[in-house]
Amino acid sequence: MSTRIIIFAKAPVAGLAKTRLIPALGADGAANLARRMLSSTLDAAMSANTGPVELCMTPAPGAIEWQDVPLPPGIELGDQGDGDLGQRMARAARRGLLNNEQVLLIGTDCPQLSPLLLRRAAKRLTDNDALLHPTMDGGYALLGLRRFHALLFEHMPWSTDRVANLTRECIARLGWHCVLGERLQDIDEPNDLFWLPAAWARWLHHSTPKADHDVRV
């Protein structure tokens, strides 16, 4: 069964990506971490081997911000387009489900999205309408869908601790069956840097020596 993985990402350039980490890492340090997280997520999605992998980009493919960002062969490129996060995710999900039996929508903020986790998510989704991996901050790191409805993305208070619960309520109102995956940890705020993989923390410590951050080493 083909499962399309759709990765939402901003170009990892200073001042655009991971801006909430700039107070801890500086603009260049935050961009460097964003680049590493993008690369890790792309590798995990390709290695999961569940089906097509699409990078849904902002700015659009071909923009100068992406010029020096290496992307793996075989990746499909898409444009997030205009609108809030919900509108952009809704368009991508609807499009993905036109030619694929199911989709996994993910970002690049969660190092725990391993090939194994993605394969398991795809397998668990086959017997359900939706699958959700919530995050510790109340959002979610992965939303899997076999059906589309705009309700999941409309009037959602994005970047708040209500997103995962409200999404589950929407799924319940639709009468869909949803499986809940384990809670994961996003890297969004300076305090989240503690949860970076140890190897990443050591790399970050050496690559941003002037940053004032608390990371696990």
C-alpha cells in the first residue's frame, strides 16, 4: 500500500527558519540547526520506503533561498502556497490523497521521526481513518490520513497547546476512527534544545560556540 509522506519545511536560511531559537543560537546557528533537521527528516522519510516523498516548500521550489540546500534524488517538490498553515496543509493533504491511498503529514522539527516510526505509522494507518502523533507542547508531529476533510485544518489555533486536542475533537465529530501514537518532542523553543540527540548537541555546541543554550551533551 502506497503512503505518501509530505514534509512541510521552510528554507533553512538565517532569519526565516527556527526563528524562536535565535535568542539561544543566533540567526546563523538556528539556520544551521534547521538545515540539519531538514536533512534528517528527508533521510528518514526516504529510508522509510513507504511510497513517494514530497517536500512541500516555502518559498516555492526554485527560489534563491533553496539554491544551496542539497536535496536527495527522487524527492518530489511542491509549493506550500499562500494562506495560513491550515490552508497550506489542507491543500497538500487533499492533493496527496487524490493519487495515494494514505498520506503522512510531517514537519522537520522532530528528530524522533525515524524510518521505523514512519513505517509503523503507515502500517497502523491502514486500519484507521486517521493517526496522530501529538507532541509535548500540545501540537502534533505527524498527522496520517486516509480521508480528507477541511474541518481538520480550519480555524485551528496553530502554535498553541490546543492543536492536538482540537484536531482529535474534529476527527471524532466526523465519526472517523483515529489511532493515537506516542507523544513526541518537537524542537521549537530554547528549552527544547535539551532534547536534541546527544550527537546533535555536541555538533551544535561546536558549531555555535557563542550561543547561550542548555543542551544535553
